[in-house]
Amino acid sequence: IINGACNVAQRATSKTGAIGYQTVDRFDITQSGGENAPDTAQRALTSSDTGPWAKGFRNCYQITNGDQSSADAGDYSEILYKIEAQDMASSGWNYPSASSYITLSFWVKSSVAQNFYCFLKTSDGTAKLYPFETGSLSANTWTKVTKTIPGHADLTFNNDTAEGLRLDFPLYYGTDKTGSGVNLNQWMNYNGATRTPDNTSTWWLQDDATFELTGVQLEVGDTA
């Protein structure tokens, strides 16, 4: 993951009402619906950031929610990181094999106690989706999330510079993008209308709620 430690912010270290690539390089924030766009920042960690600080991380990507009055079906807000297909194709992961693995790990902190649903999405061939959850996060507490992900016979990565794999961290999805029948921790065909299980709206409806991310790593093998 390029800039997974959030050390580079060439455009700005903070941005008000930010959509797109505005602060921490390589990390995109997208949103639709809601009354206010989020603020984004590169926040410097301190020794009080128990967890990532002890592992050597000194910065994080911080999203601050705007003031949203409702949680509507079409509302969404998410952090995206896109990996070129050629980097996946040449990674050494035997991705068509269910007995070959990659491991995604990251540190996350939310000002609101909540479980978040995230996913990986492939773009080449038959688009595939691998949804998972962070688990219940305690408010204002850094948590390391580690997910070991198997290959699948239907995965395809072209040897080109187009998007091959997307890491998606939804802060909120309205029901237009969720479904009660989505099964976690397994590959399925991508359907934009059912990306994750139904979302809790707690974070989305909390004015100035924050979500922070750092130490994002994607490694070949079953160990972070």
C-alpha cells in the first residue's frame, strides 16, 4: 500500500468540505447525500495514540463528519484506496487458488462506538466483492484490524495500470447500497445495490464524528 502510514500529504494537511483526493495522498473520500461534506486532515499522532504510535506510526488520515440531519436510502460516505491491476498480478499471490492468501491489516479509530462494514472489490473479469467487518469499535480507541483473505477461481487481474483492487471503508451506506443477505468473509459477485449488510447510522448522524485510519498494509500470505 503506497502511503499506508499516511506520512505524505502533498496537496494539504487539512481541507474543509473535502471530497476527492484532498489531503493524505492515495486516499480518496467520496460522499453523496447529506447536508454537509466531511473535513479531511493528516493528523499527527502522539504517544497518547496507544497502539499505532508504539508500532512506529506518526500520522493518520482523519475524516470529520458534517452535520447530517437524516440517514436516507441514497446517502453514503466512504474512504477508497485503489491498487493498479498490474501490482496485484505481479504480487506473487496465487489469486485463483482458494488456498493462497493475502492479509489486509490497518489501525482504525472512531469517535463513536460502532461496527463498520468494509470490503475489497476487484474490477477485471467478473467483478468480485469480499465484505468484512471491523468488529465493534470502542469510542476513541485505536483497534488493529487484520483480515486474511483467500483467493478465488473467478478472480482476474490484468497486467495494466487500470484499477485492479479497491479497498473500501464505508463510513455510512444507506439502504440503496446494502442488503440483509450479504454474507461476510467470502467472495461474491459484485452488486452495487448490495455491497455490505445494512449499516448502523450512529456515526453518520453524529455531528463532528471522526474516523481515523493508519498503518494500512496488504501482504501476500496468511500473516500480517
